[in-house]
Amino acid sequence: MNELEKELAEIKALGIKSNPMRLAYERQVHALGSVPAQMGAEGYSEEEIAREMHGRRRELGRQFKESAPPLFRAYIYAATAEKYGDPLGPTCEMLRKRKTWKQIIESASRPIEDLDDRLTMDGFLRWYKVAKGKGPNE
């Protein structure tokens, strides 16, 4: 069994959205929801809280992406870079063009709901064929 077949079997067995690692990530993202009140009580401005929340969310995303199997990790980074122009997702400055500081704070503790529309088995296989120049049986 080659690397692709191993990762496909693992993803099929665990799912993408229902993968235990994904669920752990989502729990940690939700846990960020307690940070704004604490920072606000300490006197931080809305902008400072938004930047901190964004940074923490981005770091969580990086950590969990790095924990993914190698091929799937590369696919996640590629799909994210294609959508946002950055493999870790939108920067705070990108978000600021369409969101208020308050909206950035709120969204930092909400995981992506439509993940299954963004990361799919078919998308993974298409990415693999392009990136590696191979088919699933090679």
C-alpha cells in the first residue's frame, strides 16, 4: 500500500469533519470564546483583542494542519492558499477589509461550518494528480 492509499484509507475511516483531530481542533477554537471577556476586563482595546484572537486561531490552525498526514496536510495548505492567498488562511488585514474588529473577535472562536464543501476526497484526489502527477493506483 503506497502513501496515498494509506492516507485515503485513514481519511475514509475517520472522515474529514468527523475526524477526532478535527473535533479536538473545533473544541479548542470554541474555547477561544472565553478570551475576549478576560482581555476586555484587563483593559485591552477591541483591536488588540481581535488581533490576539486572530493570532491564536491562526496558530491553532497551523498546529492542527501540521498534525495531519503529510499528503493531506499539503492538500489542506494548497486549498487554503487557493481560497485565501495564504496557506494559513486570511490574515487579520484581509479580514479587516470586510469585517469589524468585533466580527473578527466573534469569528475567531467559530470553526468553519462548511468544511465538507472545502475539503473533499474528490478534491484531495484531484490535488494529488496535479501536484504529484500520479493517479490513485500508482
